[in-house]
Amino acid sequence: MQNYDVVLKGLLQTSFERLTGNKISCWLQTELPKVQNLRLDLLGETAEGELIHIEVQAANEAGIGFRMLEYLVLVNRVHGRMPRQILIYVGRKPLRMADRFKWADGDVRFTLIDMSTVDGEPLVTSPEPSDNVLAVLARLTNRRAGVRRILRKLSQLERAQTEHYFERLLILAGLRGLEEIVKEEATKVLTIDLSDNKVLGPAYNRGRQEGREEGREEGREEGLEEGRRLGQADLLLRQIGRKFGPLPSSVEQRLSGLPIEDLEEIGLRLIDANTLEDLIK
């Protein structure tokens, strides 16, 4: 699980501006003096010379305010400037940390971002793959549909990039309990050989072996599922044709091949869609 820390730092260095509106022109050394051998998560400098210190937290930590104060003092000691501090919370439990450290004579505040409340739509639609991967931590109206959209964006990259970002997506999905959904959707969307993938390979191959042993029963179930999918597709095509008129053959073929989850999603959009393009975009 600790892999998320390394993954997030790498992604945030690319996606930080889109996430917070702050543009970092260069990233600085994060190791601090040997008071306790403290190390920051990220420390950046804007083109205007402002220092921005970023910490990533996956659990509610009672003493985080004091730790942020320690970082503040030590960064000033090293760089001679007080940084602006941002704490990004990526945990699954509700956020309980305060955005400040208080004592008798005052307090010191920092910006606190709860990723579960960040709108995931701009991240999903972004052309930047790091944004797409970070979207799995953000607020998604439909988690499975959101994961599918993220995977579709990643599938458009070069093979090596697809595998690179897919492995990071799977790691971050663990912070939201979405590993199984990512695995399931990946088998539908991605063209990479999951049996050779170092992250999914063992689980994928184990599942394939179990599938051989229970093939007959699963085959019957798959037949029923395919029949249900074809019935859903036929009903949806007739409903769309009634609303928008005869459909181009290319559209019929495309819709007929979609998984049942996509068909259901399009069916929900049909009521409000004004044009065929709006419906199937």
C-alpha cells in the first residue's frame, strides 16, 4: 500500500497546476536538516520565487498540524523563505484533520485538500494522463463508469505509457477500494496482455485457470449474460430510432457491440439528449 506515496508524488509533479491552480517552475530538494532527518513529500518553486510545500496524507493524523509547523520552520531555515503549505488527503475515511496548528498565542494555517471532494470530471477529460489517473481519487458520479472512462483515455496512449499509467491507476485504486473494478474494466478496455503484466499477471492467470476448471458452468452463465446484453441493445436501438429516426449502420454496429453497463448508461441519457451526437459522444 505504501507504493501510493511514490506514485502520487510522481503524478502530482505533473498535475499539480490543474489540481490547485499553482504552477511550479522547478522542484527542489526535499531532505531537511538532521533534527529528525525529516523529509518532505514535495517542495516546488513558482516562477515568481514562491515556495510551495506539498504533503500527501492517507490517514487522519492527530499531530499533523505540528508536523506541518516543523516543516514550515525547517524549510525557512534551509531556503530562507516561508513556504505556502498544502496538505492533500487521499484517505478513504472521512477527513477529520484541521487545517491549522493552534497554540496559546496564535495559529499557523495551511491549505487542506480532500481529494474525495474534488470534482473528478476535469481530471477525467484532461489530455494529461497523470490527471486521468488522479481522477480515481476524486469525486466521481458513477465510479465504475468513471474508471472505464479513465481506462479508455489510457488505452489511447502508446503501449508502454498505457502500462505505466495503468499500474499507477491500480495502486491508487486501492485507496478507494476500487482494485477489483479496475481489474474488471481493464479486461474490457485495454489491449495489453494482462497475463504478462507484473501487477495483474498473478491474479489474472489464477482466474484464467479457475475458468478452465469451471468452464462449462461459466459458459452457460456467459450465454445468458450475452443474451441479456443483446436484448438490451435491441431495445435501446429501437428507442433511439423512435426518437431520432433511422440510425446509420455504423452507429448500430457500435451500439450493438457495447457492454451492458454502457448500454444502460446510454439509456439513462436518452431522455435528456437533444441530438444523436449528444447521446453517443
